[in-house]
Amino acid sequence: MALTAGQRKKTAASVLLSLPLMAFALAFIVYPLLAGGLTAFQASTIFDQSGSFNGIQNFIALFRSDGFAKSAGFTVGFSAIVVTIEMVLGFGLALLLNRTFPGKKLFFTMILLPIMVAPALLGIMFRLLLNGDIGAVPALLHGMGLSVSLFSPSSVVPLLVVLDVLQWTPFTFLIIYAGLQSFPGELLEASAMDGAGPFRSLVHVIMPVLKPVLFAAFFLRTIDALRTFDVIYVLTAGGPGTSTTTLSIYIYKAAFESGDFGKAAAAALVVLVCLIPFVPFIVKRIASTGIEAQR
Amino acid sequence: MTALSTPLVPRTRRSPRNGRKWIFTIAVGLVALLVNVPLLNALLVSFKPTGEIAKNPLSLPTAPTFDHYANVLYASGYNFPQFFLNSTLIALGTVALVLLIAVPSTYAIIRLGFGGRWIINSASGLRLLPAIFFVVPFFVLFSAAGLQDTILGLIVANTFLNLPLAIILLASGLRDIPNEIEEAAAMDGASVYRTLLGIVLPMLAPTMVAVSVLVFIFTWNDYLFALVLSTSNSTPVTLGAANFVTSTGIRWGDISAASFLSTLPPLAFAVFAQRYLVSGLSAGAVKG
């Protein structure tokens, strides 16, 4: 088919405009993906990456050591707990703020602040707050006659759950709150006229309409929780023992503490392959949220 | 914003009295304080003289001091100002590189039919993949390319981390702009480039600001890639703020001052650019 001069110019322009993205993607997305995949099948270390192929040796070593399975279990369990709590609290908070009251603007801004603080810096701040010598929380507990060692094996996981909830409930809140703002008010008036109480409206009117937004908040938080690194690494470095080692911490340590790039790449590949089947589903879910339909 | 004033859950038919409104003020105020306890605590500790920090963890500073801030900024051997400068350069550089790459290509994808929907979908998909996968290949690549422990290297790494979100947001921003103006410009013989620069960019400006704010914050807050790809020359504040451990002990006061200073730029955006932030974060999450 013959293209007109105008069309040809347009095609040329579109290629030229996309060139930076294509070049960048090739060098820093496609290449690392392939290189990472390849490393998983090589005897590669932090000192020597010229290693030869060793088949599935890295994967065998990975599954023989119980560290990988343990950190996978911890990561999934931790994520399930924090995301559930954050969804419930975020939803409740969004409903609570979905009205006018004095001071709303100020408090809204304040509630969003934790999302903006670097998790690594928040980890340092948690240390200031929780340290046995200078922390306000141990001092408060001590004042109440309790002597709890916050970082002991039995209390460290609940502690990390609380900290994660403190930082990320504002995120689920924000997403759900934004969804509530586009909520068709007539629906509620109609249900109120039908005599539905607040609870029935919530379950039968609000939740179904908000479902896509709730899904979006849920998936985004889940994905982020599954790759948790900063706060836990700063606070416990995965310990005591390996009790709080997330998958990200496990892979980081395998690569840069044990220096075993092959094993780390193998672990990363396993995680990637486990996540990829969910990606199209999540992309579709997030793309089909109600807020877009509002336009 | 009219939706803000209509209560979502219909209350009892009586109109709400003022007293009930204050209950919400108190409840939400408590939540707002609670989630900010770590930040407020760091702020308090940073003004306490060293002796007071361990003695009364629960009290307000009785003799507030700026010593810790002076130490952080001027005492030799800490390098905190260097870390702060590094973070600033990395964040600004990443914003520039992300916009430079994402704006023209997103325009080509959405308006000129380059590639098609799959690029946007790949961007959404890429955002969901664990960044840790890329840590080892980036380390190897950067060591070979001489990008290890350089500002440029961290700009590249953060551009990688933030490109997907930028493309998603810019694509949805572009779709919101009516196509007719561009078509008219093309009819008048304006080239693609002139249309992009003269007509599209000004209309896309709010989205570009939102993208810039988010990319700045996310880059400023990055820790994992900084941990792997920097050793001393390009260390940002997320890594450097904990460096106040000396032979004489942990300098908690200095650490609290450094960590509070380090969160100021993102917090400033949170307060002064909240509009862009909320639209960016929720659109990025809610639209695909």
C-alpha cells in the first residue's frame, strides 16, 4: 500500500520520538532481564562473573538450603497479614473522612505524610522510637510496668506488622478515598430512600461499586508488600536469625553477603516466574477501575 | 470537589449537629497523630541535648538545642551535606531523564500509533515485577560500564524504576486532551514536532508536574539500588543518614537530625504539591 507523504512523515516522527525509550529499554530493561536469567544458570560470584554454565546447580542449591523456602513463607505470610489489616483500616479511614468536619484538610495532609517518607529513613526513625536505651516506646512500656523486649524473636514479627501498617494504611486510604470521591451520590440517596441503613448501604451499594478500586489498592499493596526490603533491613537486617528475612533480603544477602550471584539470580528468577502469571490479570483489573469510566 | 461535602454513608435523617462533627475531628486527628509518631519523635529527639536523650525519652526537650543540626551540617567527617547534594542531583537528574524519554515516546505511542497498547501494558506489567530481580544484573552491568558508584549510574537506575509509572500517567494525561486541536494544527501544516512542543506540551504540563513530583519523591526515597550501586561518591541520604555511629557510640541526636532533614524535601512536596501527588498516586494506581 502506498503511503502518502504525510503518513510517511508521521511514521518517521513516531520512530524518532520513541528512539530514546527503545534504546533505554534495550540497555536497561531487556538486557538486564536476559543477563539476570542467564546468571541463574551460571557459577557466578561477586568477584568473578565470567563463570561457566552449571545447569540447574544453582536451583538445586537454592531448594536444598531451607533459607529460601523459609523466607518465601515469611514474605507471603507477612504480606497477607499486613495487606488485610491495611485494607480494612484504609477503607474505614476513607469512610471516616468522607464528610466535612473541622480540621479535615490539615489531617488529610498529615495522614498522607508517611507515604512520602523514605522507608529506609522511617526505619531509622523507628529505631529512635523503639531502641531499648533511648526509645519512647520501651520507656512508655516500662512506665506501665511491662518489660517487653521489642526485638526478641517472639515480638519482632508483630512489631514489624504494626510498623508496616502505620506506614502503608495511608496508601490504601488514599486510593480508596479517591475512589469514593467519584462515587455516584444518587445511588446512596436511592438506597437511603429504600430504607437501607448505613451498614446495608455499605455492603450492598458502596462495596460493589468500589470493587475495582478496592482491587487496585489490594493488588498494589500486595505487590509492594511482597518485595518489602528497606524498613526490615534497616531495623533487623532479617534477624534475629533469619526470622524476618523477606525474599528481597534473602536475595540481597545471597548476592552481596555470600557473594553468590548465581544463587541470588536463581532465587530472583524463581520469584519472577511465580509472579508473572498474575501480571496480566492484575494489569487488566487495575485498568478496568471505575474512575476511568467517570470521564 | 462537590462530592466532598456530601456524606457517603447516609446518617439518620436528622441533620448532623455540630457536636457530632467534632467527634470526627478528634477521631481523625488522633489517627493523623498516630501515623506520624515516628516523624514527630525524631523531630523531638533532634532538639534534645545529648544527655537528655537517654535520660527522659518521653519528655519534651527541656533545653532545646540546635547542636545536632550544626553537627550534621558542619562537623567534619560526616559528609552529610555531600549525601544531601547527591540525593538532590540524583532526584533532579532522574526527573529530567524520565521526562526526556517518556514524554516524546508516550506521544508517539498514544497519538502517532507507535507500537500500540502493548507498550503501555508492558509498562504496567513492569511496575509489578520485583525490583530485586534487577539488582544483580545492574551491578554487573554498571561495574563493566564504569557506572558503579556514580551519580549518573543512580540516575539511570532510578529512571529504570520510574519510567513505567511516568508512561502510564502521561498516557492517561494525553488521552484526556482532545485530539481536535492537534488535528487542526496538522491541517495548517504544522510538523509533528511543532505540534508536540507548541500545543501538546503546554496542555500536558499538569501531568508532567505530577510525574515530576512523584519521580522526585520515589527517587529520593530509593534505598535498595543505592545500597548496591553506591559505595561512597554517590551515596544518597537514605544510606548516609545512618552513618552517625562513631567509636564513642551511636550519636542518636545527630541521627535524628539527619533523618529529619533528609525527609524534608519529600515532605515539602507532600504539603505544597499535594494536589499533584494525590492525583498522580491515585491515577497511577487506579488507571492502568
